[in-house]
Amino acid sequence: MVWSVGVFAYLVAVLQRSSFGVAGLDATARFHAAPAVLSTFVVLQLLVYAGLQVPVGLLLDRFGARGLIVVGALTMATGQLVLALATSLPAAFLARAMVGAGDALTFISVLRMLSAWFPPRRVPVMTQLTALLGQFGQVLSAIPLVALLHGPGWTAGFGSAAGLGALAAVLVLVVVKNGPAGLAAPVVAPEVTRMWPSLRAAWLTPGTRLGFWSHMGTQFSGTVFALLWGVPFLVVGQGLAPSEASLLLTVFVVAGIGAGPVVGEFTARHPLRRSWLVLTVIGITATVWTAVLVLPPPAPRWLLVLLVVVLALGGPGSIIGFDYARTFNPGCRQGTAVGIVNVGGFSASVVVVLAIGVLLGLVAGPAGYTPAAFRVAWSVQYLVWAIALVGVLRARRHTRRQMARDGVVVPSLRVALGRRRSDRAPVR
């Protein structure tokens, strides 16, 4: 019951986070916003989210998960209510900042709750299940919220989202505990003098940095696509109807749901090979994007479906970063380490969302959106992938050195595969 309510709170947070992405064209008309201004909404939201990850992680290690989830749900609900009534840009900006702040409090708090309620062997799979079930929030934003926006209107749509946030807060207050009776970590007041050493120790742990770069390389592309630029790209850049674009966002969620348990089980069974899965996800994502951007638009429908399926792998792939934070840090600073890891993908998302908006304005000019402008704008991803790949490879090398000093030697993939084949060979 505790886990189910935690998942519901995260699902509602994903709905609040992604709600502006499906309303991008509606927001353009309501606020008379150019592409660069429209991207600023999501940039602000993500900046607040990423900027609060480390402070929230420190507070999580002090106060526990329950209170932070409640505050997060109420903050997002208030932000969505403000957006529902907003008719000016300043009010809308304030609303998205509040959504980003509340969202920042939610996911890593739910992850901390999992570590308290489940045995370590089950945590990787439960983390993936939590993440993938939470992605149903994108389905709620892609279908019911879109229906409300195009039916009763803007105020009804975002007002309903605010109501769900309030419901989540009430359920968490009633059901969720920080841990099983007698085993919950004691709640103590935050000590500022201990926060900096905890933060420094978490970052200096090579496994934390490996999680940071892994999260960055796998997560940002799908986040940018789902939060803002996916629907305009599909509708204007690829000629799809809005209903087809919403259907592809649903495929995005369903594919992530299918991939999550597989990635979680692989992570649990092969903890020494997690980085290879991260590198594979990054490579496949970059390859399929290249195929879409090289072909003159509109791309074949099957290729666009393949694109959203591959982008969906980024969510489960990014969860591996949290698993690094959990396994390479002691319990007293896991919240801090998870917060650091979560900054990786969302800071990259901020940069890419803003860069796409700026490039669209520069290339398309007054037209705002054109297929050619989208092809140029999405190319900014390759720089981020290159930075993340270098970071993963360097951090992996440092992590393996640390593991070797601790007596854990990671054999090369060639050696490991050779051993496995010899184990299967018949005895003669």
C-alpha cells in the first residue's frame, strides 16, 4: 500500500511535469509566445528542478521521504492552479517554477522510500517498476488532458491537474511511512555544518559521478521530446495530425513500461555490466535520431514509431544512474548522491530545450516552426551525447580502480564471455 501510494504521487508528478509539453501550441496562442519564449517555460521549470536536486537530497537524508512528497504534491497543485487562471506571462512563469520545485521533491523521495521498504536485491526492479508506472502520467497528459484542453478549455484542463495533486498529498499523508514500524530512520533536524562534507563525499565517490554521466547521456533526449519539442516536431516538422502525435507519446510510455523490468532485472543480475547497457542506450538513440534527421521530411511512419520506442529506453536506462548512487554510497548519504545523479539528465535537458528554441527562432525566423529548422535544432543533441560518453568512460575507469582497491576486480567483457562459454562446455 505504501509503495502504491508513492507510485501514484510520482505518476501525478509526471503528469504535472509533462502537461506543458502537450499544451505547447495552445500556450503559444494563449500567451502569444514565440518559440524561444515557449522554451523558456520549460527551461525555467527544469532549472528549478535541477537546481533543487542536491538541496532536496540533503533534506531527504535529514527528514525522510513522507514530508517531502507531501510538500511536493501541494506545491505542484498550487502551480497548476495558478497556470489554469494565468493570462499573462509572469504568472505562467511562476506557475511552471512551482511545478519544477514540487517535482524536484518527489521522485528521489519515492526512491528513498523503496530502499526502506524492500530488500536490496529487489530494489533495482522496484525502482524500474516505480519509474515506468509513473510514466502513465504522460499518458494522462497526452490523452485526457489534451481532451480537456480542446474541449472545456485551458482552465478546466490545468485545474483538473491541480485537483489530482491535492489528492496525492492527502493519500500520502494518510498511508505513507518513512519505513516499516521499528525500522524507520530517525528524523533529525538538518545540520548545516554536515551538509557540505556529505555533498563533497558523495561527489568524490567515482560511482556517483558514473551515475551522473549515465543519467545525462540516456535521459535528456526523451525528456526534451516529451516535455516540449516532441509534439511540435511531429506535427509541424513531420506532418502528423495532433491526434497521431498524442498516440506516439502514448507509444513512448508503453515502450518504456515494457523496457523497464528488463533493464531492472539485467541491472540486478549483472551489476558489473551496467555501464555497457548505458552505452548501448546512448548509441542506439543517437543512431535512430540520425536516421530521422538525415531523411527529408516527412520520415516514414515506422521510423517515427521506432524513434519514440528508442527514446523510451532512455528512461529505464537513466535509472541505472540511481542504482550506481545506491550501491556506491552508504545509506546516510544516498539521498544526496541520488540528487547529484538526477542533476545530470535534467541539466542537459535544460540546455537542449533552450538551444532548440533559440535555433528554431534563428533558422526559421518569423515562421517560428519549419521542418528544416527542426532538423537543425535537434542536431544540438550530438554535443551532449559526446560529453556524456566521455564522462561515462572516464568515471567507469575511476570506479573500477576504486573497486580494485576494495578487492573487487571487473574482468573485461571478452574475458567474462570466454569464461561463460567454458562453463557451458561439456566435460570430457
